[in-house]
Amino acid sequence: MTAASETRFRGLGRLFRLARADLRYGQSGSSWLFFLANPLLQILVYSQALPFFRSQREDYVLFLCAGLLPWQSFSESVVRASQALVRNAGLLRALPLRTDLLVAQSSLISLLGFLVVLALLLALAALHGAPLGAVHLWLPVLALLMHAFACGLGLLLAPLRVLFPAIQEAQRPLFQIWMWATPIVYAESLVAHRFPWWLRWNPPYAFVRPLRALLLEGAAPDWASLQQMIFWTASSLVAGSLAHRALRAEARDLL
Amino acid sequence: MSDPRAPLVSLEKAGKRYRVYASPGERLLDWLSLGRRSGGAEWWGVRGVSLQIRPGEAIGVVGANGAGKTTLLRLVAGLVEPTEGTREARGRVLPLLALGTGMRAELTGRENVRLAADLLGLPAGYADAELGRIEAFADLGDFFDRPLAFYSRGMKTRLAFSLIAFAEADLFVFDEALAGGDAGFREKCHDWLDAIRAAGAAVILATHQPASLLRFCERALVLRRGAIEWDGEPKAAVAMIRDDKAGRAPASS
């Protein structure tokens, strides 16, 4: 063996040892379970369900985008906010920063990204012949409410993510299941008659439904929808803030 | 009117407890039992610490690794709340527990000064107003406008220390901050510390270097197993650390 190949081999060996340590100590058993569940779930759903849903509507692409993109923004906002403390661990160790403000800052960034997405969706809706007007000024209001709701969840999850690292892996499949249990890629009519309570008590749908109606039909949210959104947002922010206050010291100790 | 010699920070029988679990699952079981089961172990970083830091004082904190130096500094700086006892503070406390906090590898030294000044909570406009003096103090030459990723450890220390060199605070809290940099830069930092003390600011620094302790501090704290074992003259503290293996007590208090 030449000196060069020996060096390469030793480098490879070190890489394997590093990977082994990462696998052994970096992931808990439950992390692995969730890590595998996510792609399996996606394969199952995309191969079996999607072709059926597509056949149900003529404007399916717009319908799908108007539901899926808000949902993705919501789920990414929650995931991002829940990682706010871990991501800023170095700063939190050295500076007296407020942890709740780090979560809020993360949600704000997600909101700004979503406003850009909404502009694109509006353009897509116009291309599909949807009427544009002053009613669309509701879009940033609904976006703000949805991300404030996500911020409340983030406030709860951010310290939990520090205390229970498996939450990071659990979030992806849970959000997948949640999305497929919500009329995002399929019409509400498919589940409305069998599970009306689920549609009423599924918080993210309270935001996605009026957003979609606004984009597809130019329909302003009715008072009942607004009440529902405000209720979920206020509940999430209050519960999230209380939980955050109770858990932040313990989480900070662990960073 | 407030007394100018009143303590900047007072700790009264303060303690910081950490709860240590073997795994997150054990923590979850504890939570689910609503306190009936106690699987985690308690560990006190510091306990029963009473300390007052007055304007203009320079206090050195010494002790073996794990003695509680960093936890004590974190308590003093208000980064953690005491689990028991109290902490009272007045004036502006600037914690520098990790030099380079908030700096990013992809940004230049100049950009990092602006970013880190914001994160450290230095007054708006501080970085811009002092940029020339900071650049001169760091003495990094062309590297000041190169990304931090190309800096050596010593250069990073220079940049980070220079950032706060012109900041105003009533109490500076350092953790081994002077360990990096070459001898010339360390001497510059020593002169700076003398200057801020002369201006009335207080300093508390944790160090493993007896020379630093003797050079600046008029008061030393020796920590052992989370408690202040000695609070007095630095010379005696250095002797105590040196005699530690033999178990001898300090000559005077």
C-alpha cells in the first residue's frame, strides 16, 4: 500500500467512525422510526391517492396550489420556529436574549416568505381567470393570522425540541399525516359529510379554507371564519406563551 | 440619590441547580409521573454564593474545571436565574463569555463588527462611530475586510475583543477571554483593562492564568465544587491553588 492510498484509507476509516458515532449517539430510537415513516408515507400516498384526486376537478392545479402552498408555509413556519432555540444555542449560551423573541423573529421571516408566495399565487389565479379586486387585501391579514397561530405552536415546541430532540424527526411525518387528514389535496366534500367535526376543530384548516376561497373565488372571509381564526390564533399564542415561560429555563440549561 | 459605591451586582446565597437525565425518555417519564417519580439527578453548578461587585472592582475567579466558574459568571451576567437565593443588579452589564458571539464565518471582520455589536446590545451607531478605532485596535491589516472563515483563532480573538474595546458598561464579565491572541495583543488588552477600571468600570473574569489574576485583580474568588472557598487577596488565592494538592489553607483572609 502506498503512503497516499494509506492516508486515503485512514481518512475513509475516520469518516466511517464519525458516521457510526453520529448514528449511534446523534439519533434516538424514536428518531429513526420517524425518519423511516416519512418517505414510506409519501410513497404510499403519491402512488395511490393523487391520481384519484386529480380526476375530481378541472382546475385541480390551482386548487392544489391554493391549498398546498399555504399549508407548506404553515408547517415550515412551525418547524422553523420550533428550531429557533437549537439554532441559536451559541447566542443563548452567551447573551441574555429573550427566547420568545427568537421564536417570533423566526415566524416573522416565514410570514415574509409567505407574502411573496401569495403574490405568485395571486398571479396564477389571475392566469386561470379568477377575478382580482380589493377583496384580495384580505390576503395579508389571513397570512398574518395563520403565522401568528404558527408562532404560538412554535413557542410551545421550541423548548420541547431542546428537551426532546426526537421532536425534530417526528414533526415531518406528523405534518404529512395532518396534511393528508385535511382537505388540502382533495376537496372538502369528500370528508365533510362524514367528519364535519374534524373540519371544524382542525385549526390549520380554519386558515387554509378562507385563503383558498379568496384565491379561487375572490370570496372575502365571512364573520364566522374570522371568529374561528381569531379564536385559534389567540388560544395558540396564550397557551404557547404560558408553556414557553414554564419550559424556557429548563431548555436553556440544556443548550 | 443612589450611592455611587452601591453594588452593581449582588448575589445573596444564590444557587443554580441543573437537573440531569440519562436520556430524554427519562425526562418524559418524570413529567408524566407529575413529580411522583424522580429519575433525574440534581447537580448544583454553584450553591450558597454571596457576592457583591462594586464599581471599579476587578475580581478574578479561579478554580479547577467544573468548579462552577462559568455558572457563577452566568449568574452574575443574568444569563441564568438563580434556582435559590437572589440576584440584584443595576447599571449596564456586558457579558463576554464567548469571544466572537454572534459572528459569522461568511462575513468580513468589518461586517461582523456591525452584526455582533447589534447582538451584544451595544448602542445603535456604536459600530459605525467606533469602526476606525476598532480596526486600529484589532490591527488585522487586510484581513479586516476578509471573511472570518480565513481567520486564525488568535485573529478571531483580536477582532472580538476589539469590538467591545470602546463599549461603555458598568461591569464587564469575561470568561477566559484573554487566553487567545499573541503576547503583544494580550498586553494591549491588559492596558485596556487598566483603562476601563480607571474610568470606573468593574471587571470580573474567570481565568486559569495566575499571571492575569495578579496583573489586574485586587480580589480573587477561589471556587471549589460550586462554592466560594476563598474570597480575598489574589496572591493568597494563587498560593492556595498551587498548594491545592497538598491541601494547605491560605495564609490570611
